[in-house]
Amino acid sequence: MKNYELLAIYKPSLDAEELDKEVEKITEEVKSYTGSVNSVDKMGRKKLAYGINGYRDGYYTSVSISIPADKVVEFKRNLKLNENVIRFMFMEEAKKVQEV
């Protein structure tokens, strides 16, 4: 399994409880792919650099996950279908280089 980082921006109209449910959905989906969630960082509500679908701000979350490489396409597709996600960026985590 590879390690990935998901940076997602959720609609600003969500309250704290709804945002927690959305993050829990991501966690359950990763577990359904026999993966694991390494860390979750809720960065809070921030202003967007430019408007997206009429939104000027959104809730930022960063989730570090491990899932099989063959499940990435399906996972990204499900993120696109989630109506509460304004925008997301899904990338492979860089390997840490040991200093000599």
C-alpha cells in the first residue's frame, strides 16, 4: 500500500457536526478498501484564493491515508461525486530522505 495525502475543501455552509460526518465518511471509505487513515488535520474555515462555484471560503481538511494503488481511481471518483466537497487535491506522499 502506498501513502497518500488528501487535501479537501468542504462547503462553508456545513456546521462542525456535518463536517465531522464528512471526514468520518472518508475514513470509512478508506477502511472499506482495506486501507488505513494515518492522520486527520482539520485546518478550519479559510478564504479561498478565488471563487469556486460561488463560494468565497471553505473548510480545509488534510487526511493522510494508506490505500492500495488499484483503489485510487475509485476513491477519487467518489470524492468528485460528493456534493459537499468543493475541491480536492489527492497526491502521493513524498518519501522522507534521511540526512547523513
